Amino acid sequence: MAPQVRGALSGREVVIVATNSTEPVLDAEWIGAGTHVTTLGPKTLAHHEVPRVLADRAHLVLTDSRSQAVSCPEPHLVEPDRMAELGALLAGTALPSGPARTRYRSFAQLASQGRRLPSPRHSATPSLSESHTH
């Protein structure tokens, strides 16, 4: 399967990894400079769908909830101080450190914690899903 995955990732600007695999399903070298990577599956030190070195290479690591990421019983794959919250970044209240991201020099990773928006019909619906994926 590795040659097929590698071929599917070649030259992509956006890669979304959404598995329940507890071990990496791709190699970090298969992700090119300038690529945005979104991970939806496991992302703890012991169980993760992408290799740790991928997060280490990322210029910017975003999360939808840093507090949720650090509240997991197992340590997160990415150190919390490296994470910026997507909402704060979009609101302009949190900016990534370091040089500006450019398409060809760096890539970003979004480590989604499984948040969902409240339903307009159910205003009391919690903003965090009942089944968290970490």
C-alpha cells in the first residue's frame, strides 16, 4: 500500500488524514514543502496516524482546542506550547511565531480535536463531541 499512498500525496497542497490507525499511515518525507496537513485520527505519543517528525517539521501547528488537547489522559503528539488555536489565529488574537509561512518553504498542520459546532435547533448542544478522537 505504501507506493499507492506515496503516489496519492505527491504534489498535493492539502492532505487530510482521517483514520483510526494507531501507527503512522504515511512517511513524513512524502509531504512536500508548502503542504497543509489536517489530522483527524489518533494523535497521542503512544498512538498516532502521522509520524511525530511531521509535526516537528511543521512551521505552524493549529488545533481547534488546545485545552482539549492537553486534557487527554495520554500526552499529545505535539507539545501544547507549539499549538495555536485556529479560532484565535483567524480572529487575529494569536499569531504564529517565526517568519511568515510561504507556500514553498514550510507547511502547516491542523490537529483537530473533534469539536463540532452547536446545532442552531439545539442551542444547549455542547460544543465538544461526546466521543473525542485524540
